[in-house]
Amino acid sequence: MSAANWPGWRGSGGNGLAAEKNLPIRWSTNENVRWRVPLPDRGNSTPVVWRDRVFLTQAVQASNRRGVLCFDRQTGALLWQSGVTWTEKEATSDENPPCTPSPVTDGRRVVAWFGSVGVYCYDFTGRELWHRDLGRQMHQWGYASSPVLYRNLCFLNFGPGDRSFVIALDKKTGRTVWKADIPVIPSTVNRQELGGPDPSVGAAAAVKLSEIAGSWATPLIVPAAGHEELVVALPLSLMAFAPLTGQSLWNCDGPNIGAYSSPFHGEGFVGYAGGGFRNILMVVQPGGHGDVTKTKRPWFQSLANSQSHLGAGVIFQGHIYLVNTAGISECFDLESGKTIWTERLPSTGGASGSYSSPVLVGDRLYVPNRNADVFVLKAAPKFELLAVNSIGGEPMNASLAVSNGDIFIRTAKSLWCVGL
């Protein structure tokens, strides 16, 4: 990991771990704020950082723009903005505006996915290098998966909707290297296929799936016994592909019909927490072949009393740390799945839930909620709240970016840089 860069969603390893030693624990609107700049419209994407540049995807709905903004990390000055106009109607949820996927960079190019508009690649001056039209993305909840760079490839989990696939593009040209289609989910499914009744389902034995089926998960590169695997959470299955060829390596039952959250990894395991029909938590040992549900899944549990998860988790010193959509922080034992603690986080405003993924810095967890409060917790088997930091109650669904002593916070109104 590099303390200087935060090149993609959840950092350089995609697991929310930051190699930082001098981050602030406390801040407010007038304490430890380096700068704040207004944004032209709301959005859910997370900033990414490379040296002196901060990149952010941004939709401007009044002008039908989809694009990337580039800021100076020292001052917050807008250096350039590049994008495209898209006038066709685009289905999405009110809580999930266009351009939710975060951009990704390798220090030379910045890649962003704009849903039906396509995948766009820019250089560090904002000049378009290439773009790919992958066809229409159609789902009433929109899209959210961020692109991932690995060697000479750019991975994308295209979906949800009737056209869903995992694709690898050449990051220099945008041409397709490999593509794996995702099977279409049937229009209805019996509750027993999802692990039995759930209070959110109601009395019907079969439920229409058009509103909830699909995957919004970001792919994850995972080390496994001398090689690496591309792991993606998909409807009803966690799947691994060979990154360079797209060969299917293994699959594991467990995720819901809607994969709203993304997998996470650490200490030899891949974790996944999902919700919807049922709220579940599971871990898998990578490196298997075929169906590894029984051989590589040490444990799986339904979280009957938990809310669903949109943010991914963190694995640290034999424990899994999560925050669910109700704003409750959770700690589980990595080997057994046993619940260690659950604690509701004390929001300063009405939007106490969390759609964000935590960041681990040393032995501290930085956890945002939808009120733009950021909680600093001790990552330990005993719950300890170290600080509650508020910046005025601006709506927020993004995760944090951490780079070289600074924390970058994207709200619906502003981009903030917090540092000592």
C-alpha cells in the first residue's frame, strides 16, 4: 500500500486499509479543515487521489452532463473537468444519482463508468484517450459498481439489468480482452430458495424480482496461494475469475438475489455481508475450484436481527468490522462468525444510517454516516468510540478517501479535505 495515493474505491488494495500514521481523529467545520469546495450537483462517488490530484465523478442533471472533475489536492482548485452530455432518460433511484461509481487511476490515466453513456478514459490533463459504448444499462435502482485497474486491464461489473456481465478492457485502448455473461435471474423466486422466510418478504411464497435482482458490487482482486483472483458478488453467488483470461475458477452460494454490497478480503479470507430478502454474513477461503460452498466456506450465518449492508467490511486481527444501513456498527469473530459486539452510532442529525464503507488506519476505524458524521472507533474486540466528527449535516452516501495525512470527504454539496 502507498501512503501517498488512494487510486480507486477503497484504496490501493480495494479493502479499505490505509497506510497512514498522522491522520486527525477530530475535526469540525472550523477545525482541521484544509479546504472545502462546492460541487455542482449531488453524488455518491468517492474521491480518488494520485499525488497532487484529486479526481471525482460527477453528474450535473440540469445540463445532462456526466464527467470527471480534477482538483488540486493542496488548494481544492478545480484544474479541469471532462465529460459528455447524455439526454436520454436514465432510470435510477432518487438516492442513487448517475455517476455513483468512483473513478480509478494508475497515475497516467483516469477511467470512469457512466452507465449507459459508456466507459471513458482520460489523461491527467483531461484529454480523452478512449471510450467504449457497452450498451444500455437499465435498472430502476441505477448502477454503482466502480471500475478496477489491474496490470494492463480495467475490470467492470456491468449491471444490474437484463444485460449483465463482467468485462476486462485493455486499459490503454479500451478493447475487450474477455467478457463473462451473468445468467439472467428468473422473474420470481420461492422464498425457500433464499434460505427461508424473512420479515421483509411478507406472506407471499413467491416474490417479483425486477426491483431487487442484480449486482451493484465492485470487483475485488484477491491474493490466493501464489496467484491472484478476481472476485465478484453476483446474484445468489460469489464468483472468482482468472484476471488475465476470465476463466471461471470457483463459485460459492450465499449472496442474496440482489448483491448490493461488495466483497472484502484480509488475513486469507474473502468476506461478504448482504441484505434484502435475508441479511447474511459469510467468509470464503480463495483458491478453490468449482462449487466451493461446502469445502471453502468455513461458516455462513443469517443475521436475522440486522439491517442490510450497502458498505463493505474490514478484516483486522481476527475480526470483521461492518456498519449497516441503520447506522449500527458490528464486530464479528473471523474464524467462527460469532457476534462480538453491536453498537448504534450516535448521529448528530436525523440521517443516522450508513451507506459507506469503513476505512482502517492503524487500529482505528473511520466510519461515515448519511449525515456526514464520521465516527472514529477502536478496531478491537471491545467497543470504544474515540470521536464523533460533524461537518454540518450535509447529506452523504460516499466513502472516505485517505492520502498522505489527509481525509477527503464527498458530500452531496461539497468536497472537503481534512488534515492536521
